[in-house]
Amino acid sequence: MMELKTEDFKIGQQVGVLWRHRNGGKVWYTFKKSKISKLSMTSKGTTVYLKPQLFTVNYKIEDDEYEDYRTIPEGGLLMVNTPMLISDKTSEYFEEVVKRWNENPPNSIWE
């Protein structure tokens, strides 16, 4: 994965997140996506605003919270509960991954 730069964040850029949910012993996954609606640049950094909002906080670019998943990951490692820059192709890929994980849940985070 390449390191993200401020110029990678543009109004309209898709952002996604793979959510892991737990209720008792049951685990399931969902994939949600949004778009960058606003960028606020101050001396403390650039804050990214999403519409619809996916997180309870608006992350700053400089916090390195975002991951770059605009191409399908070759190593198979997927970040869960983390904001990701995505493309149409990776959005479809994550929807299929969630479907597969919910049908046959992974035994560990390394699967």
C-alpha cells in the first residue's frame, strides 16, 4: 500500500469502511461507503468530512487514520473499522468479501 498524501483527498472521493459487529458469540460484517463532502484546512491540519457520515469523529489527514484501498490489495490484508479511500472496483470487491465472510466467518484476524 502506498502512503497517502493530502492531494489524494478530493471532494467526491469515495471512502469505505469494513465494520466488524459482535453480539454475544455472533460476529458479522458490513461494508459501508460514503464520499468526501468537505475538506477543512487549518493550522492544526486538514479534516475530512464525509456524507453520509461513517464515523463519530471527522479524521484529520495528518493522523494517518486513512488507508489506501483504491486498488485491490495483493497481500490480502484488509483493515477493519478503519477509513479507506476506495474506488468503484474495490467497492465491489469489499462487498463480495463481506458476503463471503458472513457466509463463512474467518476463524481469526489473520484469515
